[in-house]
Amino acid sequence: MLNIFPTVQDTQPPAIEIKSLSKEYGRGQHVVQAVKNIHLTVPAGQVFGFLGANGAGKTTTIKMICGLITPTTGRICINGYDVARERAMVMRQIGAVLEGTRNIYWRLSAWQNLMYFGRLKGCPRKAMITRAERLLQELDLWDRRYDPVRLFSRGMQQKVAIACALITDPPIVLLDEPTLGLDIQAARTVKEWIARLVNEQGKTVILTTHQLDMAQELCHRVAIMRKGTLLADQPLAELLHLFRQEYYQIKVQGLLTHSLPEQYQNFTLKTDDTTTLLSGPVDQQSALYGLLSHVSQLGLPLISVERAEPNLEEVFVHLIETGRKEENDEKRTVGSLQ
Amino acid sequence: MRSALLALSNETYKRLLITWSYKFNILTQLVTVGLIFIGLSFLVQGGHFEPAQSASLLLGYVVWFYARIVIMSTSGDMMRETQAGTMEQMYMSPAPGWLLLLGRMFSLLVSTTILVLLPTAGLVLLLGIRIPLHWEGLPILLITLIGLFGFTLVLSGMALVFKQIDALADLVQNLLLFLTGSLLSIDHFPAWLATIARTLPITQGIEVLRQVMLNRQSLLSAWADGSLPWLLINSAIYVGVGWLIFKWCERFARHKGSLGQY
């Protein structure tokens, strides 16, 4: 793991604790390391964003938390219960909507699904019915509760899946790409619902998503993974603030038509009719002067240079790029030694 | 005990609801099964149809039909539930795995019994086939079905690991039709084939069932001639081996991460 950031202690006791977690698939020369020795602490009562490109190891980690995949090494505790040894107690702590378009029975109605999953997870009948009624009303599904789920829109189906995950009122909810394939309105409903789960009901939500704007809006803390490795695990505000120190916005007169030198490839360019705004990370002052010199040589008058707070997407891209560069450097070093 | 009953009723309720939602497909299947039986009766009886002689054939056919539905449902359900993501949700229940599996098996038994009784009653009424009803047949049928469910545990386990086992399940159920004495008593088989046939899941059950139901053999007599003990041993072996293979496959699937893959 690249220890880029110092770990910040959260005040609440952790909902999930992961220690030395690894997962390997295959054998011999065909071993794929899906998750590489990660340590993670998820505070209770927060939205925890689990971010990474496809194949980063997010879903594997989520499934190990759910007890669906056996780790190669390491230990996971959910509210103090060990996933490997106290499965029944762990399952009472979590509700999950896993990656994919389903999770529920399409041939059954929303009500039948809720009743089935409630009983499957050992929910007492009275509490289950009260909760099902409330969930269906809050998710605006009450009028269609007896319709087969297969007749619902994608957004409504996802709402039913979320309701089924919540039927036992678990303190921890795992949502693996819950807005994937949803239209804007449906995605907004899910997003608002996630915020309510945490703010009004005090639940812990583990969220994996590729929609970084949504993650930035919802998450208190984020972990970023790349190729099974944890690149960052920070409260979101601290993560963005840390990058503020090395993140600059340079505004110049005129339109930048030439591409930037390779060392500034992480910069984003926004242009309007008369100006160009360059935003990106600069790890050394000399690099900043180098960039200013470059735009000066292009004959573009400088308007302003500001230290700015990046958004989560920019931090994410920067971390992933840093990780990639370090991996390439390592490969080059190993290659030259051989 | 209460949680066990709850798991059994929950799975049964769900299965019956889903089965009912496919009612037109099932109705077509039942008609097909009835027509195949009539065709087979003519074939086995050399172009004639004698209701009196068809009782033995119907008994064997009914047990095979049980096996067919159970085998095809087991593989099909696993596939569908994996694709739907409901398989993973099921594994996230706090209930012990064996209880959930028992629930699935029990629900399959209930729904299959309904599906088997319908065409059987139809054929009995339509063709005038008389099958004497003796209580002794019930424990024999139950022991046979327990062995059959043990056998399907192997297929269920394989479905968790290999996923695409539909074709294999289809092959198995077709083999069972011809090799278990469902159509023709295994007494007519060559000795080597009869020996193999006796090791299959429903063969001995069909034989003992015919003896008890049609030839009025008592359970004591079936015990004394060794046919009932062999049925018990056969079923126990299938359940035991099936359970071990299923648990091994389940563990392997968790290691491989294939519970939710399809």
C-alpha cells in the first residue's frame, strides 16, 4: 500500500474493521491478486465511499465483507463480530444490494419479495410488516406493491432491492453501484435515500460507485483502490484539503491550442471564448514555474494563479495516475536490474 | 425448531408463487408428459393399450417424472438464482446453510408432488388405470425421494462451481428414464446392466414400490428379501455423498468467488 496520507482517527467506534485482507484467485503462474493486504476501518454512522476503476477489487472486498467470498488471508469484523467465525451475527448486521441488475425475484411482487427476504433473514413478522409498509410508502411503491417486479421500471426495481436490504433494519448497508443504469431521477431518489439512511437513521453505508460527484456529495470518508491496493483511506474533507496544497488553477488570456508537456498530463483544461483555465496537481514549486514558463513561451498572458480545492474526481484521477506511474517505475527498475 | 419451520414454509411459499407465475408453461409440460406416457404405453405393450398392464408402467413413470422435475429444477434454479443475484442474497441469511438447503429441498418436494399428482390423476381417470393405494407405498416413496434429493445435491454443488450444467442435468434425467426400470423392469436387463441400474438413485425405489403397491408385498417381506434394506442403504449413500460433495463445492465456490458468477 502506498502510504500517501496519514491516518486520521474518527471519534465513533468502527462499524467495519479489515485487517491484512488479501484475495488471490488461481494457482501457480496464473495467480491473480484481486486484493492485496488492505487495512481499513469504517466508522459507524457515515457514508463510506469505496472507489476505484473496474477490476480494482472493490466488489471482491464487498463480497468478502458479506461472507460470500473467502479471503486468502486477513480478518474482517462487522460491529465486533468476525465474519469467518460468527457468520450468523454478522449477517444480522448487514443488508446489501450487490452489483448487478437484480437481487430480488422478478416473478414476485414487491410485497412478496419483502416478506420473503424478511423471513429469510429472521425478521419477526410484526416488525417486518410494519417496516415493509413504511419502506414501500417512503419509496413511493405502495400503490404498486402487489404488481410483479418484472413490470417495474429499472429505478423501481432498484428501490425494491434497497427495500429488501433494509427490511431487517440492519445497522450497516452495503450498496455496490446502486445507481448503475438508473436515469437521473431514479439515481437522485436513491441518492436522497442514502443520505436519509445515515442522517435520520444513523446507519453506516458502504457505497461503491463510479459516479464521483455523487460520492463527493454523500461520502464522509473515501477509500480509493487500484489493482487490489488501497491508495487512500481518508475523511473526504481531509483528502480534498490535502490535495489543495498541491492543486493549482492557472488562468491565461487566449486559447491554449498546444498540448501540455507530459509532466502536466494530469491537468484539465477549460476554455471559454477568451480565456483558458488550467487545473491540476503540482507536487513541486519548480514544476509550477515550469508550467508558467511554458504558457509564457506560448505567448498567453497570465491572468491569475491560485491554489484551489480539487473535486473528488480530480483527486481520484491524480491518485490513480500516481499509482500507475509508481508501478511503471517499479517495473522499469526491476527490468534494469534483470 | 420454529426457525426451521419458518425456513421451510418461507421457501415453499416462494416456490409455489414462482411456479404459479409460470402456470401456462407448466400446463403445457404436464400435457406433454401425459402424451409421452400414452405413447410409451403403446410402445411397451407392442401397439396395444391394456389399462391393467399400464399400472406398473405408470408407477415407474411417475417416480421418473419426480426425478425429472427435481433434477431439472435444481440445475435451472441454481442458474436462475445466480443470474438474478438472489443466490448471494440467500447466502447472506443468518440461518445455517443446511437449513436453507433443507428449505429449498422441502419446497421442491411440495411443488413437485403437486405437479406429479396432477398428470397422474389425469392419466388414471382418463385411461382407467387402477393403482391400488396401500399405505406401505408411502414410506417407500419417501425413502426413494430422499435418495433422489441426495443425488440432486451433487448436481446443486456442481451448479455452484461450474454453472452451466443444464445439458448434463438433461442427459442424467433422460438416462434415468431408460436405466432405472421406469419403463421396463430391470429383470429384463442384462445382468451387468441390472447391477449398474441398481446403484442409480430411483431404481430400487421403483422395484420395491411395484412389489408393495401392485403385488401386495408387505414391508416385512421386503425387508426380509433384502430389497428394502438395499433401498435404505442406497438412499443413505446418496444423501451422505451428496451432502459431502455439496459442502465441498460450496466451500470451493466461496474460495473461487463463483457464488454470484454465471
